[in-house]
Amino acid sequence: MESPAEMPGPGVVLLTRPECHLCEDARIVVARVTADVGVGWQELSVTQAPALGVRFAEELPVLFIDGVQRDFWSIDEARLRRLLSRPPGG
């Protein structure tokens, strides 16, 4: 089991790997949606977080919101908009 320190922290985090076409597509969707709703995001490469790379190797890219895995492989734009439009705790 991952310790909390090994999981992505608060906010929107996209876990990617180099030279990944699905990661490129996900990056575009996440950037567009977060810009539209006024939320920041960060990209975390498995080269920076090898333990996460091992854990999620077959699911990359992986989208986390506040440390919770919300999507992988193909980021659903409509779903991401809904998730980011909810009030905190909602």
C-alpha cells in the first residue's frame, strides 16, 4: 500500500511517462478543462515518481484529483468538467 507521501497531493495531477501518445492527448484535455474552470494543475512524470510509475504502469496516463485516482488511459473531458465544477466536499 502506498503511503500518503507517495501519492499525488491536492489539486489536479496528471501522471505521465515520456514518449506516450495517450499522455499527450490527456495533457491537452486537462489543460483545456482546467483553464476553462479556472483551476491549476500539474504534470508529474514517472521519471520523477518511480514508485507511482511501478504502481500505475499499465494505466498511464492517470488523473488524480486531491490524491484520488479519477481517470486513466483516456481522460473523459465531460467527466473532468463535472468533477471540477462540484463545490468542495460535494
